[in-house]
Amino acid sequence: MSGIQTVLSVFGGVGLSAFAVAVACYGLFRWLGEKWLSSKFDQRMEDYKHLQVRELESLKLKINSMLDRSVKLNKLEFDILPKIWQKLTEAHGEVSRFTSPMQSYPDLDRMGSTEREEFVKDLDFKDYQKHEILEASDKNKKYQEIEFWKRLNDANKVYVNFNNFYITNTIFLADEMKAKIDELRDMMYDAMQEARFEKEYGEPRKDRYEKREILRKEGRSKVDDVREEFRKKLLLWREELDVSSVQHKALEK
């Protein structure tokens, strides 16, 4: 006997008509169907909500990762740019002093022998250089010659220290900032190389110290240009940090 026939026999046993049984069965089946559909719908909704939560958490993780990388990159820039600025200004100051036409030297010939010996003894020269100065017929000329090469060496050390650090970290610099630093860097290098050449091979002529004069007249304005680029970068950092802070707070909600 089928399930429907069984139900009909039960209802028939209690004296219900076929029509009444049919109506009762329809109501029962409709109620069961609605319960099944409602159960399936609720399950689907739970699955959908769970999927949304997972996707949202994944999105938060990606955004946080991007923000963290941005913060780390900004931190690297923040650590590096002040060092470049410090080394650049130190190099500019040292090279400018070395190439300046206003150089002062003590007059050894006006010193007494004891005073001169004490002065030479305290110089940051090698012992054989000190001996050469004391034994030279023109002590001032010998002293100034040795002092020139020492000053050149000192200026070159500071310049190389800046240049090596700068080249290593140019990847963190915007093109416009890099271009302005390059102008000043090349200006300093040219002035030093000109001074070296003129000391060894130079002869009196017009525009003999052209590179030195360019550095003397334009160097300070180039430093100011670089300072302005650094200042704009600092302002941009502040804006980015403010945006990152707002984004982090929004994600935490």
C-alpha cells in the first residue's frame, strides 16, 4: 500500500470524506514543504554570512599588509633622508672651505725658531713632512703645499662619505629630489678636481677657477633647493601618516 493510501485509510477510518482528507494532506504537505524551504534558506544565509566574514577578514589582512609595507617604506625613507641631508651639507661645507679663494696660513718666517718648532711639532702631518718644513729654505711655501694636499684629502673624504651613502640609497629618492642633489654633487666634485689640477698643472689664465666660482656663487642656492625638496617630502609624510591612522581605525571598527 502506498503512503497516500495509508494516510487516506487512516482518515477514512475516522469517518472523514475523501475531500476532507485531500485538504488535510495538502495542508500537511504544504507545511512540511515550507519548513524544508525555510530550513534550506536559513542554512544558505548562514553560509553566505560566513563567506562574507571570511572575505572581509581576508580584505582587512590585505589592506593591513599594504599599510604595513607603506609604513615600513616610509620609515626607511625617514631614516635615510635626514642622513643624506646631513652628509650632503657636511660635504658642501668642507668642499666650499677647501676651494674658497680666501685661505689663511700662519707665517712661519715670522716665528722664532723655538716657536716654529713647537708649531710644526703639533701639526697633523707625518714626521718626514714636518722635517721637510723645518729644513726648507722657503718654509711658508713648503708648509702651504703640504697643507693644501691635506685639506684636499680631508674634503675628499667627507665628499666620498656622502657620495657613497647617497648612491646606495638613491632608490628611495624621487626623481626631482635626486636631480637637485646631483646638480650640487657634481658642482662640488668639479670644484675639487679643478683645484687639484690647477695645483699640479695650472697656469695663470682667464677663468682659471671657473668651477670654484660656480660653486661659490650657486652652491648655497642649490643647497636651499634640496632643503625645499626635503621639506615637501616631510609634509607629504605627515599627510600619509594621518591617512594611515584613519584607515587603521576604520578597519578596527
